[in-house]
Amino acid sequence: MSWAHKSAENLLPLSIEKRNLATALREWLYTGDMYDLGSPEETCELCEHPDIRYQFKIINRHNGNEMLVGSECINKFGISATDELGNILNRDESRRRVNRDRRYLVNEARKRRLINTLVALSAREEQFDINSFISYVVDRDAFTPNQLALLFWRLDHHRIEYSPSDFKLTIRRDREKAQLRQMEGRKIQKLWRAMSSSQRKWVQEHTTYAP
């Protein structure tokens, strides 16, 4: 059974329109309710795609019925979204809102993993000032090169599992760029997975490090 046929079987009974899927889809809206389940454990209620982690609620504007679907289904079927004032957006605007909201969920999940990693480090190392690091990442959503090199060193020392890509690096200020220029190659290598593509390019152009 095709995904389109599955979607029609799931959507039409909950819609006013009972025969034409394209017509029925125009009854549905995404208004901004979204959920991070923490792991890919659910199935899209529209197309039945498995392993959904980020759920988006769509609502039938006529009868109030609801479905929890994946973001790709909203974009694929052209389901309209609304803005914060309830105005219905066009297709391109709807796609941008859905994609923005999904990025928000992904980024919030990254932040939670990062905070959990810092908490694990503070449990192993009493002198680790977790509050200053958490405050810094809340304010700037990133660490300086020296801060990040210190964190990775202590995490490795205590054999705490972490994903370098969960950490962001900031080198906007001159003193932060100076830290990278003065940093040993082996330390820069540890920071590489936390860097954006533009930051990696800057490192290659302004330091002697060669990945």
C-alpha cells in the first residue's frame, strides 16, 4: 500500500471531505503545537512512517479532530500553518515555519544533552564550576576555544561519553580568535567537530593547523 493510500485511509475518516484527499487536506492546519519524544519511537498518524521523534499536531479547522504527524508530512502534503496571530500562511511560509519549529526542537534537545553532560562532569569533579559554564552557554549558546578545550579534556579524563557536535564554539571576538591562534594542534583537533564549516575555514586560513 502506498503512502498516499495510507494517508487517505487515515485522514479522510477524520475530515469533512470523505473522498478526495487533496480537498480534505485543505481542512487541516498546523498551529504550532510540537513535541520532542526524546527518541524515535512513534509512528506518523498520517502516512504511518515509523520512528518519529518530533511530533507536530495538525487540527481540522471544521470539526476539531487532531492528528500527530511528522514534519515531512506537513511539507509533503502542503498542509497550511498559521502564524502566532492565527493567520493562515501560504505554502512557502508554512514550510518555513515548520522547518523553523523543527530546528527549534532539535536545538533544544542538543542543549539538554549538553547540560546533562555538564552535570555528569560536576558529579565526577567537585571543583568544576558547572554554574558558570551553564550560565555562559545559556547567554551565548556556545563556548570560547579555551573553555571548550578544558571541557573536552576533563570529559575525556573522566571517560564521560559526549558528542562534540552538541557543543558550539564561538570565535566572534578578537580574544577568542587569539585563543585558537595560540592553541596546540592536538587541542584544535578535539574542537574540530564542534566547529561550523565557516569556523573550520577560518582555522585553516589563520592558524597552522591542518586537519
